[in-house]
Amino acid sequence: WSDYLRHSIIETVIEKDILLNQTVKSPALFKQAFEILMAHPAQEISYTKLLGQLQDKGNTDLIKHYLHLYEGAFLVKALEKFSTNPLKKRSSSPKVLPLAPALFYVTVLEPYSAEDQGRVFELLVGSQLVRTGYELYYWRDKNLEVDYVLKKGRRIFAIEVKSGRGRSSKGLEAFKTIFPESIPVLITMSNYAEFEKDPMGFLESFVG
């Protein structure tokens, strides 16, 4: 299964859909960047850190270009930080979402940790939110964070994803304080099936 996904789907998209139609000076480096992006599912990661993991010289503009190409091929989605300040949005580190959770399992060796499983669940939720077509962000303020912020018109949904116990809801509380009009939503293993059937209908059910 892993070999099929890698050789018949991933390599086909990279080799034929991207590299045949776009100018990439170092195809090997471009492919390595994909492996690194897949290894950080639903994680906020700086361009500088991504660059530091590449086995060649480059700059942050190169990483941004690579990420843009992978977004154009619908392999990943890079989320900006939610802010009312456009400059802060553009200068924020991206939160990288491989648009199919299976891509993570192809690029990361077993065994998977509990944290990995939690990230994949968060990614699964994120991929469903991307498909709604509405503006999607993440939010962080120092150690406080909200996994996803979805903006539909004037409505702002602050979405926390929990795959198990241990994570507090302080991020949601802080976001609600800063953006009192926001609608907090908690997605867990127990209500995920309901969310997946109708993501926007599920979110709208939290509107008071």
C-alpha cells in the first residue's frame, strides 16, 4: 500500500504535474522538501526551520516557492496565523496540512507515537475544514493556541481538536476573550463522525 501510494500517486504528481510544468532548479531538493513537510502534519513550523532541514543551501523564498507549488498541486495547505493585522498574517510561520492523512504515514517510519496519532487526527479534522472552502487559519499567542479558526462571513469559529485527555482549553478561552464574537467548538473522537457528515452543519450547531 505504501509503495503504491508513493510511486503511483505522489511521484506521479511531483514528476508529471509539477516538475514538467514548473521550473525547479533542484528536483532532488524539491522532493526532499516534500518529505520534510509531510513529517510535520498539522504543525506550525517556521520557514527557517524548514530550510535548516534541507541538505543544501537555499533561502526562505525558496521554501515559500516550494510550498506554493505543492499547494498548487493540492498536496498541502499552508495556514496563516489568524489576526486582524494583515502584516502579521503574511509574516507568520505556516501551519502545514498535508491534504490526505495517508501522506504522513508514507513518509514517516514506524512506530508512531501518541503525539503522532494526535497530530494525524488534528490533520484529519483540518482536511475536512479545508474542503468547506471557507477561510481557514490557526491562532497562537505565546503558549496559548487554537488549532483552527474558520471564518465564514462575519462568523468566526474557534476550533479545538482533542484526540484524548491532557490538553486544556485555555487557548479557546483566551481567543474568546480577545475575539468575544467568536464561536468555540470542540471536536473529539466521539463527535468526529457527526462532524465529518456535515462539517459546516456541525459548526453551525454551536451558534447560540
